[in-house]
Amino acid sequence: MSEEEKDAKTGGIAAEALRQYIDRIERLEQEKKALAEDIKDVYGQVKSQGFDPKIVRKIISLRRRDRREREEEDELLALYLAAIGEV
């Protein structure tokens, strides 16, 4: 069967390319699952050492962001809290 016949049979879809993409995505999903388990283990270690995992997650979240963006958000938060009498 020629390549044209194969393409015609599959509606013009490049079946081999599609199969490769699907295989790659499946491998990446497996890697992502393994990484998630590793991260979960590290948070378990954090907790066993007496640290608060929730706070560690917050620190990691903050470190992902730009310092100036964090400062602006902190300023707005303080302003809003002051406006409602919470500070």
C-alpha cells in the first residue's frame, strides 16, 4: 500500500506523526506523575522536620513571581486591609 493510499484510508491524517505525538504525551504524563510523587515525598520530609508545608508552598509560589509584582500586591493588600479596618 502506497503512502497516498494510507493517507486516503485515514482521511488524510498523518497517522505515524499522530501516533508519535500521542506516545510522547503519554511518556510526559508518566514523568509528570513521577515528579508529582517526588514533590509529595519532599513535602513529607519538610513536615517531618517540623516545617509547615503550607508555608513552604506559599514561599515557593512567591519566589516564582517577580519581586516588583509581589511588592505591588503587598501594598494593595495593606491598603485594602486598612480601608476595611483590619490593620
